[in-house]
Amino acid sequence: MSWLSIVVLVAPLIACGRILFMKEESDADRDRIRQTAIGWSTVSLVASLAMFLLFDAGATERYQFLVEIEWVESIGLGLILGVDGISLAMVVLTSIVIWTGCQVSRSITDRVKEHYILLMALCVGVFGVFLSIDLFFFYFFYEMAVIPMYLLIGIWGSRAAKYSKEYATMKLTLFLTTGAVVALIGLLAVYFEAGRVGGVYSFDMREIAKVTFSDSFQITWFPVIFLGFAAIVPLWPLHSWSPIGHAAAPSSVSMLHAGVLMKLGAYAILRIAFDSLPAGAEHWMGWVGLLCCMNILYGGLVAMAQRDMKFIIGFSSSSHMGYVLLGLATMNMLGLSGAVFLMFAHGIMTALAFGLIGWFYEQTHTRVVDDLGGMLKVLPFAGTCFIIMAMASAGLPGFANFASELLVILGAWKSEFVLAGTGMTLPGWVPTMAAIWGIVISATYLLRAIRDAWLGPLNPRWSELKDVTSRKHKTPFVALILVLAVTGCFPSLLVNKIKDGVGKLRVMQSAPVQEEARR
Amino acid sequence: MNEWNIGLAMPEWILAISALVALFLDARTPYHRKEGVGNAVWIGVIVATLWSIMQGFGLDGKEYAFRGRYGLDAFSVLFKVIFGITAMFVMAMSDTWLKRVDRGHGEFRLLTIFATMGMFFVASVEDFATLFVALELITVSFYCLTAFKRNDVRSIEAGIKYIVLGALASAFLLLGIAFIYGATGSLLLRDLASSGAADQIGHAGGALLQFGVLLTLVGLGFKIAAVPFQVWTPDVYEGAASPVTAFLSMGSKAAGFVLLLKVVRACLGPMADSGLAAASSWGALIALLAGLTILYGNLGAMWQGNLKRLLGYSSIGHAGYLLMGVMAFNHAGFTAILYYLMAYLFTVLGVFAVVVLVNGLTKSHRVDDYAGLGRTNPFLALVLTCGLLSLAGVPPLAGFFGKFLIFRAVIAKGTVVAYSLAAVGSLGVVVSMYYYLCVVKRIYMHEAPENGPMKTISGISRPMMAVLWICLIGIFVLGFFVQPFMSLAEQAASALLAG
């Protein structure tokens, strides 16, 4: 069944090529283009769900659905695709978000053809990152995702408060490129060191995972790779591009960006930095445990001060990504699998949020909560969805966000964070307290947003608005809510598979020894 | 090795004969009927390129002609093909461009083929005398080509700048060659490589030789537009006609790199293998130049409002990346340079093809005047965007793999100098991303002003359309289906290292 991973990757590429040769002259043509994009994203979705069902969580081999194609033999480069428990969750997340994103962007009527070509190119990049087991192609797809996003935001985006969409998209692109290039230097250093120590120059992550690097090498190079990818997570204080980027993007791109692209960074840290440089991770992650508290609290507090809905969700995303980083920093099974699960849950949740905000922005042309008010009266369906989203985001039991944040917090409580270089240790309860306060803060700003925008007296300007009525418009929102609820009520569906992936990381295999040493 | 074997130089003979035929035709026809000249030149370049390809298939190791002063191996064949394709693309562009000029059609084509012939010779250079003559053939042709628009002050200015600085650089080169000859008693590159010159260069006794090599690098540094010999670049790029700029940025730069690689290989190459102390100081010098070139080019390009000036600065930046490969000093580095140049061929010529076409419409090279290109000319916008993004090094485009190989070759060194150079290089990548995207922003995100000159361009000639398509496809193919081109580059690099 290994061809499934090719199907997932190639379906958006085919859509790209197909749409390139379609004409866009009438509304019927535009509809046909949309249908093509939605159709091929459904293919990806079905294939990834099939992968999810067929994935064997107890298997001995680490990667499943493997496809290997020799690419450039002389430098040990091959197109190797496959998934483990971690990337499986991410692939499923991506395909769901893209499938809904394609449907939500029905409202785009200007240059539809270009829009879907770029959107599909972006999908190829994102799927490629999650499916690649080869360092070169990992980087290749990662960089490939950046440029379509630049154009998507720049052409179809909207003004974000005082920033123009061009400013927002340029800032985003430059941050991501800088991070990527810094990481590339680190990746190449790892490649050559692996060749020197292990004797085989190969970009294959499975080969690199066999090599044991010296501690000094790991401690020197872990920060380079980590910081390169942390810019996309985004780790405080490298986060400033992200809320502006979210706010300026058109809704499908916000969904994809907040839902999936931000996860690329955390995924890359897990997959590359943790797997190849476990001792470096052990050495430095204590600091991340400290910095992510800033993410959680600072992001949350700034979100409280925002009046633009997209900025609220944007800053709340960087706050929630703080939990993901906290999960990574714990370096234990609970925390790491919680982090991956949270990446999934948060991806679905923000996709829902941005989809909804985008939907009513098209009608009202404002996202500022002060201009709204009492919207639930005219938009009962959209409002209900929004409230469900807010509840999930604030960590209400029954949704995936609750389950995953709980895992992260439990993981954090159990571990302690050694601040390398200072000789100090941060006890586990400090970040745990930050995380718990973070939940309170997020409940505050979300409830305030609901109160100001959806409840209260109806602003007469909006009395003519029409709710989401047709089934095709409702589908994406309902689907996202269902996913959140199902994975929230039965977390083990996903967590079992994630745990399998996490358990096979090299960081985890050396962990028991260190935990004993600590006691 | 001591035979004349003149048949080996058949591509050059073909070019020379067709140039003479063209010259004869040019003298015999009135100024408004120069199609015959054009045809002679086209046929000459096409046949010469095909012949080079045929030679490439039948090649076994290295063959010599003209008593060892002319050599043919995989490296020279690869470059002859690159130069041939460059010349064809440039000729397609100049056919379009010449329609806007009322005189000098014959001379323009003649100068193009002379420069091409110089480039073909450069690829086969085996001694310093041939090197100098071939290089001057290119440079002198370019002196005339840059000053070709004789009613345009900027073109004249560009020509004068180029001629003054170019003559200075040639003088340095000649002096360097004299010093090298004085130190070793031979003009042959392979004598230099085998006579223990490398050993000498590491010792105090080799001062004469070292000085000679340094002066040679000055002369070649001018050709490739490396800091600190780069000042002419933006002005000449802006002033010269667009097809000439395209030829300059690809052909002349590649020719400079061919010679640089050959000289570096002959003088310093064996030293890198034997690991002499001097190698690291030369490596550090080249690394320093590479770093400065990258910074100068990319930081300078950020502020440009004229697309051709911007491309001029960016071409300085690209020279810096190519120098990073020279700094790596080994097979991986040379492979990277060759791949980078192959990628650069399609990328930069695609960009200039669009520039030529748009300039015909708007009569301007201002970046702002590209606003609305995405709506009025989607295909041209696509080619230009892919070209610029490939220059910036974005996957899956050709420029990305070139840059990747360069970084790979440098980081393989594993020294502090190498890592710092890689860091500077990555800074350059980010900066270049900014200014290329600023152009892309104009193309897609800004609308053309009402009543502005920007409208749909029709009547693009067939050869021009072919250039656009080949460049577009080339950019994607070299970015993704890497293996065949990679093995070409590897073979050529091996041939270069084998000497």
C-alpha cells in the first residue's frame, strides 16, 4: 500500500497542472476550476485517511508506506517518502485543512485560476515536508511552500490593522526564509558530520539516525537547527511575523498557515533536531521550557488587547504554540505525544476559526469586534460554530484541545528544566503554572470576543446579513467541528499512533536512563 | 600532443568561416537589408554548437591541438555548448531588439559572433598566450557592443567605463602572465600544474609566482565582476542594450569563470590536495572576496528602482556565490559552479528575454513600470517571476539546486572560514529574496496605471517564444530532474581536475 503516500503528494500536483491548462473566462469556468481543486484535495484526503486506518501502531519498522526513488546517487540523495506516527497525524491534519480550505475559498472571484494553482502548489510543499524522510527533500519542500504563500497573501489578502498586506507578506516570507537558510547550514553540517563519523554520506534520515554524534558537536549545532525552525513555530521573540501574516491572509491561506504551516517548525524540530541530535536537545531544551512560558503568557496577554478578530486568533495561536514548545521541552513521552496531539488539535481549531472569520469578513468587511455586536441573532449557524470553536480553544473537556493540553501539562509537571550554562534548574511546576494561567487568559479573551461580537444588542448595520445556509457552505465547518469532537472524545484513536512515532524517536530511547539518573 | 591536429578545433573554424562570410555579406549589402548576415551568423552558431555536442559524445579523455595549446575535454565541451546556447538566445533577443534600431544591424550580429568565437576559444585554452588573445577577442567585441546605441548618452558612458576599466584589467592580467612566465619559464597551464609550481608557491621563493597569480586574479576578477573590481557592472548593465546586457551577464561572466577555474586549477589546485599552508591563505583570500562580493551585490541591489541596474547588482552577488564554489577548491566545489552556471543560463536569459519584450512596449526599465504585467501578459509574468525566483534560489527552480550545491561544497570544508562564508551567503540569500520579491510584487500585486503603456504584447517572434519556453522549462527541469545535469557537471569537473 506504499503508493498511498505518493497519491497524497501527487494529487495536488496534478490539480496544479490540470488547472494551469483550464481557461477562466466565465463564472462556469471558475466553478469548474474550484471543483477540480476540491476534487483532487478529496483524493488526498481519502488517501491520507486510508493511511491512517492502515497504519500499524505496533509495527517494528519505524516508517510505513515507504517509497524510495534514487535521485542523485553521487551525493546520497533520494526521494524517500513515508510516515511514522508523528507525520501521520500531520498528514491527516493537512489533508483535512486543505480540503476545507478549498471549499471555504469559493468566495474568491478574482484570478481564481492563479489562486488555486498557488494553493495547490502550497499543498504539495506541505505534504512533501511531512512525507519526506530525506533531509534534502524535506528542505526542498519546506522552502517550496514559502513562495506560494507570499503571492497568496499579497494578491488576495486584506489589510491587517495598520499594516498593508504587502508588508505583512514580505515580513512573513523573510522570516521564514531566514529561518530556513539558517537551518540549512545546520542540516548540511549534520550531513557531513554523519558522513565523517558513520562513513556514508547520505541525506536519508534513517542513515543519519544510526550515527552517534559527539556531545560537543550536538551541543554546538542543535541551537542552529532549532532556531532556524523555531522561527516558524514561532518561538517568542521570533513570533512578530505571525499574527500580522495571519491577519493579512485570505481565509483559506490563514487556515492553512495557522493550521498547518506553523506546525512545520515544531515537526521539523521533532523529526530532525530531536532525532539526530538527542544530546543537544537534552542540553538546550530547558531554555525552551523557559521561553515558551513567554509564548504562552505574552501571546495570551497581547491577544486580550486586540480588537481585530484575526489578530486575537493570531496571537492566541502563538500562545498555543507555546504549549507545543512546552511539550517538546519536557522530553518525555507524555509531553511529546501531547505536543504532537496539540499540533493536530490546534490545527483543526484555528482552521475553523479563520474559516469562520473569513466567511463573515466577506460580508461585513470588518473584523473589529467593536463594530460588531449581537451577530448571533442574524448568523445563528456561524455564531454557534464560533462559540464551539472558542470553547474548544479555551480547553473545554470533550474537545481534542483539552486532551492534548492536559497531556502537555502533565508532562511538564513531571519533568524539570535544566538551564544550560547557568547551573540553574527550573522546577516543573513553574512552566506548568504558566500553562494553567495561559488557559485562564485564553478563556478570558475568547469569552470577551464572544460577548462583544456575537452577543449583546444587534448593531443595526448588520440586520440584513445572511447566515450560512447552503449545505456546501456548511460542510467544511461541520466537518472540522466533528473532527475536534471525535478526537476529543476518543483521543486514543490518534494518540496510540502518535505514541508509536514518539517512542521511536532517539530522544525517547535514551530517556529512561536519564530519568533513572535524575532520581 | 605535439601535433597540429587542427580538425579538433572545428567548432571554432565553423564560427570563423561563418563570421568571414557574414563580414563579406555585410560589405556587399545596403544597410537596411542585412538578413543575409543574420542567417550566416545563425547557421554558424547552430552548426558549431551541434558539432561541439557531437565531439562531446565521441570524446575519450583529453585531446590536444595546435601543439598542445588547445585542449578539448568534457569541461570545454560543456562550456562550448553553454556558450553556443547563450549566443543563440541572445541572437533571438537581438533580432527582436534590432527591429527598433534603424542602422548597424550587420555590425551587431558580427560582433556577437566574434564574441562567441572568443568564448569558444576560452573554453579550450591551454596556455596563457591563447588565454589572453581569446579573452581580448571577447572584451573588445563587448566594448563596441556596450556603446552600440550611439545616440544614447548612457550607452556611450557605459562603453567608456567598460573600455577604460577593461583595458586596465587587461594590463594587470598581462603583467600577471609575465610574472608567471618569469617564475616558471612556461606559458602552458599544465606545466604550471606539474612543474612543482604549487610547491614553490608555498615558499618564499615563490613570491614572484604568487605575485603573478594575484595579478592574474585581478584581471579575471574584472571579467566576473567580483569585489573590488565590480564598479563598472551596474552602469554598463544599465547603459548597454538589453540583449548585450544578457550576453554580458551570462556569456562574459561564464567565460571569466572558465578561465578562473583553469588558472586556479593550474596554480593552486594541486596545492589543495597536498595540503600546503599556503592553500589556506589563498582559500581565505578567495573566501573574503566571495563574502564581500555577495554582500556588495545583494545589499546594493536592494535600493535599485531600475530593473537592469538591479540585475547588474544581483549579477555581482551571483559572482560571489560562484566564488564560494572556487573557495571550496575541490571536485564538489567545481561541480557546484558548473551546475550553477547551467542553471544561471536558463534563468538569467529568460529574465532578459522578458526585459527586452517589455522594454519594447514601455520604453522603460523602471521596476515600477512592470506593474500590472501579471494581468496584461500572464505568460511573460510567469517567465519573469520564475526567473527571478530561480535567481533567488527557491525550489523547485534551477537556481535552488545550484545554490544548494555551492553551500554543500563550502560546508564540507568544515572550517571556521567556511562556516562564516556560508553564514554570509545565507544572509545574501535572504536579502536577495527581498529585492526579487519586490519586483514580483509589482508584477502581480500592483495594477497598471490607466492610460499607461502597459498592455498585452502581441507579435512575439517565433525564436523569441522558443527562448521563453525553453528557459521556463529549463528552470523547472534543472531544479527538479537533477541527475542528468549533475552527471554532466561531475564529468566536466573531473576533467578539469584531471588537467
